[in-house]
Amino acid sequence: MPARDGPQLARDMYQALRVRRSQRVEQLLSDDFTFYSPADVRIDRARYFEGCRPNSELIEDFAFTRLIDAGGEVVVTYESTQTDGNRFRNTDALTLEGDKICKAEVYFGWNLG
């Protein structure tokens, strides 16, 4: 069952990453969460927290350019500023189950300088 407000769930997730609230991130992800990216294909929740999640420590801010509720999925495009001043753009497809994110597909590669 999709979340009542998928875009807000996505906003909550990125906000928790931005302010480094690991416990909140853990609450927002389902127990069977899977993560996909060109560098990490179908990793489970434990491997996400172990390998990918620490990268969020480099994020200073997120600015959403697209937030689309696709009924059980939210498509998010954001521009991010890293702590070193570099900027990039990603698009993520988040699959929802109730009030949890159960899958994240991350598409990246846009360096904004």
C-alpha cells in the first residue's frame, strides 16, 4: 500500500540525511529495503548503512527540482551541495510501502561544478 503522502516521506528522508539523523533514516526505511545504483546493484539495508549511507556525511544541502508522486513511487530530482562546495544533480526513484521506503534506485552523474 502506498504512503498517504509520498512526496512528504521523500522530503523527510532527505532532510534526515542532510541533518545527519541516522535513527530517523533507519525509521523511514523498511526492514527489507533494497538499494540500486550504477555502483551498487541490489544491496540490502545492512550494506546500505555500511557502505552508502556514510556518503551522506558529505552533503551540505539538497534543493529539489522535481518531486513526482507516481502512486506508490516518488521520483525525486535534486541538486546537492557537498561540504567541499562541489555540486551535483541526482534523480532517485523511491518505492513506498505504507509509511516506509522499501526500494531506492539512484541515477547519478550530473556534476554541476
